Amino acid sequence: MVWAFDALYVGVNDYEKKIPSGLYRISDSDGDDNLDKVELLRAMDARGDHGVHAIVPSPDGKSLFLITGNSTKPTELAETSQVPQVWGEDHLLPSFPDGRGHNRGVLAPGGIIYRVDPDGKNFEAYANGFRNIFDAAFNRDGELFTYDADMEYDFNVPWYRPTRICQVTSGAEFGWRNGAGKRPTFYADNLPAVLDIGPGSPTGVDFRLRREVPG
């Protein structure tokens, strides 16, 4: 959840399918300081704990960034999307899917960070190719960072990618693919991480300004 543009924006990922997953806006319709109006700005096909996650306001105060994991199907995008929406697994040889069946059939582009206007009408794919990003944050220079999850079942195989800190730039592709098809970081069209961490899970992301102590 995040408060922005005089409303509470909520990313919903409903495991039990009681309400649609997606981006909601909750606002005060009559000025009595009670949030009484609920709008589903965009329904999204998401499941499990790799679905719709955090919402982050942009530094310029004009838009929101919606964080989604790789079990969220891509939604309809504006023509101004930074990432070209031309997808394929693009393997010379058939890729091995996960031996335990995890995400079987879930293909590129993986987790997506969307830039969204306040009314939720225009969704732009700002960057993608993540596994299961949970949160993101801007530093004081206006640069966006996120923390991506590893695929724990891949540990000790050549295509294992550790949990990692990624600097998210406009139009970036971070190379998540199903099973053994994940792109190595040396691929020219795949951005590497800023820092590889190791085995773990996705976490929240935040920046704190360091205060200089006089003397």
C-alpha cells in the first residue's frame, strides 16, 4: 500500500480468489476523511506469492511503479512502454524445465516493473526479466533499485542466479527464463546485478540518508 495523489493505492494478490488481484485505489469521495470509494484500476492475472507486490511513487510525483513477480501474467500495455514486447524463450537447444514442476509453463518476460499513471489507465513495462521481486525504492539521485529472489531448486547448477540487488533502468531486461533457460549475465542484452547476495528470499527495499556527525 502507498498513499499518493490524495488516495490509498493497494496492490492486491488474492490467494483465495475472493476478490480480483490487481491495482486498487481507495479514496474519500465526500470529504469526511473516511476512505469510502474503492476502485479496481487494473485487474491482473496473478497467483501465489509471485504475484502483485509493492507500489512505489516516482520521485517526480507524476506516476507510480508497480512491482510484480513472475507468476503475474503481463497486462495490456501502453505504446510508450520502454521494453519491447517481443518475447520468446530463444534457445538454440531445448531448455530443461524445473525438475520439481515449479513454474512449469511460466515463460518470459518474468517479473515486470510497471510505470503507471495515477488513474491506472496507462501501464508501461519499465523493466522486466525478474524472478520474484517484492519491493523497490528510489535513492536520493532518483535511481530505482530492487532485490530479486533466487530459484532455490537451482542451487549448485550452472544456471543458478542468487538473490541480488539490481539497479533498474528504463527498458532493462534482467534475463529470467523458465528452468535452465536463464540468461547468463554476460549476455549483451541482459543487465547484470549490482551485487549478488546468495541463497535467500525477496525482501523489502528502502534507502536511508546517512547523517554526518559534527566533529
